[in-house]
Amino acid sequence: MHKPILTTHVGSLPRSQSTVDFIFARENEQTYDLEKFESEMTYAVSTVVQKQLQSGIDIVSDGETSKISYATYVKDRYTGFSGDSPRNAPADLKLFPDFLEKLSRSGGTPTYARPFCTGEIKSKETADLQHDLDNLRLAVNKQRAKKAFMNAASPGVIALFLPNQYYSSREKYIEALSEVMKAEYRAIIDAGFDLQLDCPDLALSRHMLFQDLSDEAFIKIANTHVEALNYAIADLPKERVRIHICWGNYEGPHVCDISMQKMFDTLMSVDAAQLLFETANPRHGHEWEVFAQRKQDIPDSKILIPGVIDSTSNFVEHPRLVAQRIQKFVDIVGRERVIAGSDCGFGTFAGFGAVTPDIAYAKLSALAEGAKLV
């Protein structure tokens, strides 16, 4: 009998309105009851783990429940961040100003603080991370989940959303972030969870922060990000580290996305065994061909976790389509080295998401049903 294809997702999931209200009360420095905040997060994480398991997901997360966003949460845990940096629209949206204006009018882009780095980065020694770890452990034990992971921002994605105004160079900033984030990465592993490092900087930042560079120049920068990341995780077990690369979790033209073909070597050079990437996105659905063509360049230690459901539309993929997408990668590296995942998270920013919560879980159920068909 074939070994079943395991299922997971990128990490973030929709929060309830009560959870969002607490997060934004803290974000906006309003008065709130800390004890009730902690109680809400504990309950919300337990609920989100239960919903994942009910949907058929094998490797669950805390849904990034307590975080304002997958990258900017670090401002609450580390010193050195202040103010609010200007927004820079992705290059593809600038090419279609009517669509960009439509997004702006519809509230289609989230608003939250993205401060600059204006001082030395040090741990605030808050209990935020420990609370997250405790809540996920309680939920995993209560719901009897077999395996769980927790997200953490990579040095490169922090630099993407929280621009440097303090360190002498971008390289020094990335180096400082790598040094300070090591403890967070280690704590997640020591707590018994797999560590997922979110690295949109290896693709998204090409058409956001580095729009004026050539692809070749961008790849050189991305490779320095990988070097810093590899330093930060050097002492961790590679088989328990996941890395997520994406081109931006938004509906849009995506005509300026750098190709997987160009980023393939960069992705493979990360010292993580598990690789999560987009393949349901219509702009990247064909790129399974890159993995097929370069099969010999995929190290035997790598586990591929292709996104086989989209996170930006309310279409619920048919399980047969999901199975077909998974099968392409099974044919390349074998079923033992494929886990079925999602393109991106469904709740990347608290209180914001293109997919309604019920449909998000329906899509996760379709993911699980499709995996069973392979």
C-alpha cells in the first residue's frame, strides 16, 4: 500500500473578529485587558488547530494567530524600530494603474505600521514567543495533532518590510537581524515544532524593493540573504526547517514576477530540507516543468511542498485538480519526498484576506481530499 501524501499549508489562517480586535488594540496602543488578550489567543489557537485537523491537514500551525503580520510582528519583540515607512506598490500593479486604484478604493490593501529600523536591534525580552509556543503546545496536545510547525520571519523579509535607517549598509542590517533572530528560531525547534522561515524576499522583493535592478543583480542580493539565513540556522536540524518562497499573496497581474527558473539555484541553496513554493498561482502553475528539467539538481535531502491550492481566490479547487498538481511532483522526486501545501497563507495580515474563513477551510479540505487521490 502506498504511503499517504501528507498535507500542510503555509501557516497563516483567518482570525476571528474578537482576536483581530485584540491584536489591533495592541497595535494601536489602546487600553486592553492583558489577561483577556492571552485567554483569547489560547482559545483561538486551540480552535484553529481543531479546524485544520477537521479539514484533513496533517501538519498544523497556530495560524499565526497572535501576530499582526508575518513580518512586522518583530517590531513588538525587538528594539530599534520606530516611525512608519512609505509604501511602495509592486511593479506589476504600477503597470495597471486602474487596477491599483480599484484595490485602493476597495480597501484591498491592509494598513498597519511598517516602521523603520532606527536603532540597534535587541530582544525586548517579552513573553510573546513563549506564549505562542505554549498556546500551540496546548492545542496540539488537546487536539492530538501529530505534527506542528511555527512560522518565523527571515532576516530578508524583515528588511523588506522594515527598512533600514540605522545600520551602515543593507548587509550590516541583514547581519544584525540574522544574529538576533537565531534565538527565536532555536526556541521553536527546542519546543518540538518544525520551524518555517518565511522568505518572500527571495522572489517578491524583486518587483517591490529592487524594481530598478536587473534579474542578475537581484539574484546576487537574494544569495546574500540566503547566506545570512544559513548562518542563523546553522546549528538547527535541517530536516526540521521549512522555507517558504513566494511572489506576493495578492490577486494581481504578477507580470513582473521573476521566474522560478532564475531563482531555482537560490532556493536549493538554503540549508532547509523542506521547500514551500507556489504552483497554484496561474502565473507560476507551469513551473513544475523547472523541477522536472532540473531533477538532477534537487538534492536527495529536499522535501518539496508545492502549493496546490490558491490563497487569493474563493474558487474551491476540485480534488482531482489538486491530485493532478501533486502527481506532477511525485513523478519528479517520488511520493516520499512530496507534501501537499498551499500557495500562501490565508491570513497573512490580521483582519485581512481575500478568501472568507469558511471557504479557506473548504479549500484545505479539498487539499486533503486531493492528496488522498494520489
